[in-house]
Amino acid sequence: MSFIKLFYLLIFIITVNCSGNKVSNYHGVKSLETKFQIIHLNKTNKNDLISLIGPPSIKSDFNNNKWFYLERQKSNQSLFKLGAQKIKKNNILVVELNDSGILINKKLLNLDNMNDVKYLKAETNKEFKNKNAVYDALSSLREKINAPLRNKK
């Protein structure tokens, strides 16, 4: 009888600890869409960007005046999908500054702007072949050398 009570207690604790709320994982700067509305072209400068949004997630290697801010939110889909996560938000704010540090261009990319990359499945054929008489002779010799030893007494 005590085993059944312990089992019910364990089931009760597990169900009470399970929450109906979905777990969300954030990466990067939160609420980029609202911060995109706040910054203005030809008015906002580099210091304003750092105070409003923070330091950039990525600076361009080729142009130090091009900054990228990232925001990604993932959440669990359901209990039946065993922890598989779905991307809810994937925003990228691209900001370009002039040499004086004034904002000259801004662009917000979201989940709808993501491209599906399709890879080509074709293979490239070689123009040359290793098959010749010398190659065949050496490969048969290699096979004999690498062959497992037979039972020796």
C-alpha cells in the first residue's frame, strides 16, 4: 500500500513542477523592432546607438562603419516533440555610419527575409584517371601485402 502512495506522490510532484509556459531562449539584443523605430537617419550618431542598443554584435571586417545587431528567440514546440525548438524571432539590424559617425543607412531583416539555401547534389568528375598498367600492378602488389596472414603453424 505504501508503494502506491509513494507512486501517487511522485506523479503529483512531477505534474506540479511541469509548467504550461513554454521556455524561450534569447540570443542577442531584445526588441530590435522597437529600437529600429527609435533611431533616425542623419540624426542618430555612434554614441546614441551604443547608449540605445549597446555595442554591436558584429562589426564588418571590410567596413568598420557597418554594424550588425542580432536577435534570436527560440522556444520549445511541445512535449511530444521531445525538446525540439522552433525559431520565433530572427532579426538582424544592419546599421551603416559615415566617417563622422552619423547614421546614414539602416535595415531590419526578419524571419521572412531568411533564404533557404539549396545545395547542388551533382558531383564533379575528374578529367584524369589513375588506371594504367603500372597502377594495376602496384595496386595488386599492395593488396597482397595488406592481405591478412593465413593460418601459419
